[in-house]
Amino acid sequence: MSILLAFDYGTKSIGVAVGQTLTGTARALCALKAQDGTPDWDKIKTLLKEWQPDAVIVGLPLNMDGTEQPLSARARKFANRLHGRFGIRVELQDERLSTVAARADLFARGGYRALSKSSVDSQSAVIILEDWFASPP
């Protein structure tokens, strides 16, 4: 069994989820504030120390046709910095429509009140991680 953390990268907020390979499930942890895409690296270090994941999955924002967009390069840079700072294995996962799915899921469970920015971002990280689990190796 492996523990994984997932990040839904954004320039103002980065959603975080944790999951494990035994059941292929994930749950939302939190959303970290970011300053123009730069997270509080100490908070990420704390999460990594607490969960001790075997790998980290970072959502890669793509256009619907699969091409990269400006945020794609920033997400790749974030992934590279995670690996460089902490020496952890990092993989990228297509995150197309993860925010749409997260909003629909949260709305179904709690209506409009459940749609806070941090809830949507962390639920998006759950979807990214569960999509990674469902992808063929």
C-alpha cells in the first residue's frame, strides 16, 4: 500500500488531498494559499512530514483538446520544485474538468453553501488523485 498526496495547483490557492493505493480512494485535506502561484513551502513540508507519501501527484491543466495552456507551465514548475526541494517522486495527471466535477460533487452533497473556494480546490485534488488511481500504469 502506498500513500499519495495530490495537489490542484492554482495561482491563488492549491488544493490538497491524500489517498492510498490499496482502495484507490482519496479525501480532501485542505487548500493552501498561494501568492501568485508560490505556496507556503513550510506548510507543504509539514504535510509531507505528516503523511510521508510515497509520491505526489500534481494536476496538469490542459485545454479540452489536450494542448497545454499558460498555467500548464506553472504547474510543471511547481511539480519540479516539489521534487527539487523534497526529493519526492512527482507525477503529473491530466486535470481537465476536475473543477467542474468537484463543484458538482460538492453541490450534490451540500448545495451552494458547500461551494467555498477552498472546498472546491481540495475536492479537485481528490478527483485528480482518483483519476490517477484509475489510469492504467
